[in-house]
Amino acid sequence: MAHVAAWKKDMVSELVQDMREYPVVAIVDMAGIPGQQIQSMRAGLRSHAKLKMTKDKLIRLAIEEIAEEKPGIKGLLDSVHGQCAVVTTDIDPFKLFRKLESTKTAAPAKEGQLAPFDIVVPKGPTPFGPGPIIGELQKIGIPAAIEAGKIAVKKDTTLVKAGEPISGPVAAMLPKLEILPMIVGMDLRAAYEDGVIYKRDVLNIPEDYYTSMFATAARNALSLGVYIAFPTKETIVPLIAKAFREAIGLSLTAAIPTKDNIGMLLAKADAQMLSLASVSGYSNDSIAARLSSSAAASAKAAESAPAVQESVEDEEEEVSEEEAAAGLSALFG
């Protein structure tokens, strides 16, 4: 039987203990991160998390060992490859993802790395005075010339297209031009919590994505409840208001007088009388004065219509996320 080094056993035991102690276990990609930056990231996580880097085989052994206590954690095994580390924490996977993303920083490119996007040197002056560097710029394809005592780039120049390898001379020149195209930091590959594996594509969403989506669904459900006349605690008031408006409209159309619409019916009849008088040419002093006053009022109303519309839009009642969520719950039980 092959001898197993004591430090390997200790490391597996430490990983198992950490996975047992914390509810969230995550696998992060550590490739290409300088040691100094790793130490800085470790310090930033220290109050809420532990970060351990070791051999992939030892990480797999620890996951296998803790699997009986944490069902479903074996789903992390697919993410254990290359240069990776284990993060154990009490931060939920979504907050952990955002925290790790916030630690990423711009870094200079190295020879052979693939450009993450089109690397463009913009047109304009550089910080360099006249000297041999103008030849270096021209050698890598940057059109440069002396302008006002400084070396200037004559036009926007794409040095490397996204996905293409970065050559040695270009990698050496980019920091001098203050172009740092690489983003260095811990990439969270997958996280485990309460039997569920969260992959990067699930975690990489805006912070308010689900709350906004739920609020929109709740508002739409509330609108649907009113549209189909489905009575609930949240829809009953707008339903009654809608029914009242429709009843008033019907009574006006049918000219059925009630205590609620008599004033509107009289106003409607008066407006129809004035319209008929205007079309037929019939007039007396009283009607002529009213027609003149009505025309002036109409012109003034037309001028103020945009302002009135803006005011109405500003005063429209909005449903809060809490009310909308309550409406959705009431509508769909």
C-alpha cells in the first residue's frame, strides 16, 4: 500500500472540517493570479470566508468524504480542474459571487495570452517625448509621428482582435501606453448550498434581477385580476372604481338621470345645445356670449394640454413592490 504524506491527510481533514463548518462551499478558478494579489484577496475574505489552495486530487477527496453529510455536494466535482481553490463561507452564493467579482483588477497582458476584447490604441498624444520608442511603436503597427514635441498616434489602431494571442512586443508596449487589457481575479465556477449547486451562469446576474422580475410579474398579475374582474383584497377597490366609471358612462350614454350623473347630463345637454347653435347659425346675445367664451376656453385648454398631461402622468398611482407581491400572492393563492 502506497504511503500517503501526512500533510496531504491533514489538508483533506482541514478541507472536510471547513466544509462541515460553513453552509456554502465554492470552487474558484485561481489561474494567472499573482501571489501578492492572492494574499490580498485572502485578507479581504478572512472575516467571512476561508480560502484554501491545494492539489485537485485532495479537493476531490475532501468532497467525497463530506458527501454523506452534505447531499448533492458531489456536483462540485465537475468544477475541480486546473488551478483552483476551495472557498468555505457563510455568505450566500450570490453575494459571494459579487464579492469575488469586486476583487478583480486590471493587469498587463503576457505574451501568448488571448485578448479578452479588441485591444485598440486610440488616436492622440502619448506621454513619450521624441526618441527610439517611436520606432518600437511603428514596428508593432502603430502609426506614430512627432507632434508638438510629443509622440502622437495618428489614428485609432487595433493591435489585437478579441480571442487572438498577444505577441511579446505588443505585451511589452501596452503597459507603457497605460493599457491593461487583462482582468485578474478569482472566478467563481460553482457554489454549493443546501443541496443545490449554483453555476456561474446562474450567479452572474444583476443584484436586483429577481426582485425586479417578481415585482413586474406581480404588477401584471394585479392588472390581470382587474381585467378579468377577479375579486381579492388587492383588486376589489380598483374593480369597484372601474365598475362605477363604466356605470356612469353607460348612464350618460342612455341619458338615465341619477343623483350621481345629473350634473354631467345637464352639462352634456348644454354642450350639445351650444354645438347645435354654432352649426345652425342660431344665436342670441346670451348664446353668442357663451359661444365666444367657450371658444376662448377651448384655445386656452389646448395650450395647457401638454402640461396637464404631464401632471396627470406624474400623479398616477404606482404599485409598490410590496403591494404588488401581496397582490400576486392573493391572486394565485
